[in-house]
Amino acid sequence: MQFRLSDRWHRRLFLALCRRYGLKPYRYPRQRYSSVVLRAPKSFIHDTLWPEFLQIKDVLDEYLNEATERIIRDEIFGNADEAEERAQSPSSSPATLLSDLRQSE
């Protein structure tokens, strides 16, 4: 069975989980780095491996998000919030905004 795990952390977690169960994940030459091929019974993948991966992935995502926020807040700048959302005025197309930005430099 082939998996595509584009996030580096998710891929590393999946590989470690496979190896924990004695499985040997691999990829073929010229396959994308995000591709993982695994030979295992489908029932094991669907009933055990994938549900466990999803559960641990959620915990990992939360941990990495908290660590990122803490590092940004403590080491870079106290505000780690997302960018505010503003209504775009009808005359402000992305090209106009880019042009305005270049003129202000």
C-alpha cells in the first residue's frame, strides 16, 4: 500500500510507527520524498496502524503547535497571533497592492 505524507513530521511519525511494528517502509527510486510504500495486511493497516497514526498525529500536531507558539512568543516577538483579516477594498487588487508596496520601498 502506498501513502503520501507531505508533512515532514507526519512522515517521520509514520515511519517510526511502522518500524515499531517490525514493518519496513520504503520508496522506489525517483518517487517523491513524501511517498511511503508499505507491505502489510490491509486489515492491520486499517484496524491498527492507521488509527494509531491518526491519534498520535493529533497529539504531535498539538505539541508542535504549542512549541512553535512558545518559541515565537519567548524568543522572537511576544505576539504569535495570525495576521488580522481585513476587507479588501474594490480598487485594491493584488497587483495594485504589490505595485503600492514597491513604490513605498
